[in-house]
Amino acid sequence: MENRPISDLMRTTMEKMKEMVDANTIIGEPITTADGVTLIPVSKVSLGFAGGGSDFSQKQDGKNLGFGGGTGAGINISPIAFVVAKGMEVEMMYITPPELTTVDRVIEKVPEVIDKVTDFLSSVDRENEKE
């Protein structure tokens, strides 16, 4: 199978992405404070990649002149937390709260719903006492 120009474009793009993102991008270098606390930054990395090309059937002087192609990539790096270590204690400290699942959202709302139901029942009891 002959080498196509799109192969070179994709290879170059992937190599550049590999240079920008490695394991140290996700789990950063540890930072130790004066009082012995070690902080390790944790990030979320999202990658997107696309590429494509086409050969055209135009020829001039025996050479194929018709190739068009391109590649593109996008990288998003978001800090999400720190691993905090002091002595034998290790804790994950989130920068923003972790995303909730549907069950988490329902459980989070239970106290609010109970308060509203209790308030409603109390108001109904007061109305009944007035009558």
C-alpha cells in the first residue's frame, strides 16, 4: 500500500498532541509546603482529533496533482482536585464538586422535600385547629 500525504498529516498531528499531553499533565508534580503537607494536582484532559483527505484524478506530466487534506486537534485541560497528604493521612480535595448522578441529585433533595412536606402538614393542622 502506497504512502498517502494524509498519513504524514495525521502522524505529525498525533506527535504534536503526544508532546503536549503526558501522564504529568493529569497527575502533576507534587508540591511540598513548609509544614510538611504535600499537594498533588489532578487534572481532567479531553482530546478531540479529526483528519481527512482526498485524491483527485487530475494528472499533469505524469504526476498526480490532486490531493487535498487536513487534520485538526483540540485539547482541554481542566484542574479538578488536589491530593493532600500529611503524614499518614491522604485526602482528595476537589476544586469544584464532582458531577452528580441522578441518584445523588435525588438524595440531595430529600431533606428539602421533607421540610416542605412538614411545613405543609403543619399549616394544614393549624387551619384545622382554627375551624
